[in-house]
Amino acid sequence: FYLTPSQVNSILKANEYSFKVPEFDGKNVSSVLGFDSNQLPANAPIEDRRSAATCLQTRGMLLGVFDGHAGCACAQAVSERLFYYIAVSLLPHETLLEIENAVESGRALLPILQWHKHPNDYFSKEASKLYFNSLRTYWQELIDLNSGETTDVREALINAFKRLDNDISLEAQVGDPNSFLNYLVLRVAFSGATACVAHVDGVDLHIANTGDSRAMLGVQEEDGSWSAVNLSYDHNAQNEHEVERVKMEHPKSEEKSLVKQDRLLGLLMPFRAFGDVKFKWSIELQKRVIESGPDQLNDNEYTKFIPPNYHTPPYLTAEPEVIHHKLRPQDKFLVLATDGLWETMHRQDVARIVGEYLTGVHHQQPIAVGGYKVTLGQMHGLLTERRARISSVFEDQNAATHLIRHAVGNNEFGTVDHERLSKMLSLPEELARMYRDDITIIVVQFNSHVIGAY
């Protein structure tokens, strides 16, 4: 099908969301100006999720992208639960006590997070009580463990990731008398999700990453050009340290079967993820849970199947790798995105496209045609297209949408080709997945003045 530019725009803008941080939020001037986010599905339904929230009882903002596999159930659960676990991990002891006393006496709770959600970002109402009870057990344990020391952000992030993954596993083992919930907790545990989360507080930026989504910093050099700084490492077969880590955790006899065809046990691309209990539980536990589980689970070929060479589980962890970065005035923005973006674009191009978008300079740049022999006709085409872009008063109001437009529609000259974009966006569902993955992007813009004042 040929889509008109306005049809293309309505597809690209369907899930966009923007949030501007209020100048002064009553506590401190924020180092974050705001963020733009967007998603473009390739799977139906989309398996990616995104979350953003301001921490109300501590300082800082949380943003994250989650890439689901074997369905969207795990990504959905992690997207709505992980930030609560992080926030609780960061809370001082007396605040945890206040919250517990309020629950105990049936009083209203202190709100922990202020969510910044798109209307399409779904929350599973049915599971909220179950999720709340698991979270409460966690903060009760934190109260009992009170060591009087303030929690370090790095530690809080690691503890929250591991604890949530543990709860997902436990809920599936215990099951639920309500058959809908029982099936839900099992679907969450048997599917999987990677997570890349940022916590920004003043000049302290922490990235916690599990899996192969990525965080990248856009830096403006003194000459005005843009460069990219990686703030995460992919946990997959391309990362030698990660392959070594997995090998260290299992007997020498398994060395050959651990990573096959660049996949964990020949099956899973990411080497770290939430859920995926097929790679974590013993075979006995898997069989017991499936046999006592609902029929839908029992009839599901995927859940019954045991990975080959499965001798010494767990093979998979949700523990994140945490990177801390002190923000500098030249650090202008952060991009968090699922692998759907990085499969199609190099980080250097991402930095340049977002940087030029945010500063609005791409209109004046000389057109680069990088070593191609270009006819006058083609040159004329590139210039006409640029003029059209300017005259449409720059069609994207959202940096994430602008990036998706490039990721899907770029031609060899690095400019968006409408015809290519139209073709890619009109692919039927069953074909779309062969050309690209779901793409989810959050672009966070920093306030250089505030950062400079630190």
C-alpha cells in the first residue's frame, strides 16, 4: 500500500508521549528538562513496554524500556512493578515505617511514585492486590534488616531487580486460587523481559541494565558536533565478558553447550532477563508447576519443552549491570531504547540526529552525500525534500518519533525516504516482524544550566 504523509504521521505518532518537568517542583530544581517517548510495534500485540515516574519520597526520576519475549506478559509486569521496588529500596527506614504503619491501621498511604503515562500504557488492575502484597513483604523485610545506613543507589537498583525477579518466580510457584490470576502469574514467569532503567538525581545518573536494550548519552563537543557515549553493555554472545561470566558459573563439561549459535543453550538471545523460568528452575520444579497449573499452560508446547543440555540451572539472571555517570554541562540528552532501534541505527547517527533535532540546526547543515556519485537530479531531490521538511514546520514535535522516522525510513544518504517509510509502515503484521523488531525509545533532555551550577 502507498501511505500518504499524513497517514505515515498518524501511525508514527499514535504512541508518542512528552513530559516537561515543572521549573520548580517544590524540592529542588531538576537536572531534567523533560522527556519524549514513543513506540512502534512490529509484533501484534507489541512486546515492548516503557515507564517513567518521579520519585516522591526520595529525589530523582526513573525511566525505563522493557523488551519482552515469548509474549508481553513479563515485560508488562516488570514495567508496572520494578519502579516501586526501586523506590522502596531507596526509602529511608523511617519512611518505610510510616508506610507500614499506614497499611497496618488502614490509613491512606504516602504516594511513592508519580507516574508519567501514555493513555495506552496499560496497568493490570486484577493483579494489583497480589503485586502490592509482594511489595509489602519486601519493605517489611527491609524494615527488619534496617542497618541504619542510607542505601546506595547502585545497591538499591541491584536489589530491586533481583527481588522483583524472585517475586515473579515465587508467585508462579505458589499459584493463586483465582484461576485468572493463576494463569497470569504463570504467563509472566514463563515469558521473559530485558530492562534498561535510568535513575537521574541532580548530576548523578545511574543506568541499570539487564539484557540487550541500551542507554546512550548525547554529548555536544566544543565545536558543536555530536558524539555518543555508551552507558550500558549488551548482555549477549557479542559481549565476551558476558560469555565468560556464564561459563564461570557452570561446570567445564558444559562449556560447549552453554552458548550455541550465539544463543544461551542455543535458544535465548539475551544472557540476562526477568522471568524466563525455563532457564532458572530445576526440571522437577518446572514439571510440578506445569502439571498443577491451568490447562492452557499444560497445552502450551513452549512451557512443556525443556531446553537441551539443561544440567545446572539457573542459566539466567536478572541482576543488572549498573553504570554511574556524573552529568556535565556538555551532556545534553540520554537515549534509552530497545534493540529494535540499535539493530537499524549506529549510536553515532542516533546522537547526531537527536542532537540536531533538539538544537534545530539540521536545516542549515551542508548536505553530506558521503562518497556517493550524485547526479544533479538526485541533489535537487535532496534539497527539495529538505525544503519540504522545513516548510512543514518540522513535522515531529517529539524527539523519539523523529528517531523512529529515521530508523525506519532512512536511505543511503541518511535522509528519510518517504517511499521507504510508507512501505515499511504498511507491511502486514506477519511480515513486519521479518523486517524489524518493536521499537521503544525514551529521549531525556538535560538542563545544562542546572548541571553547570552543581
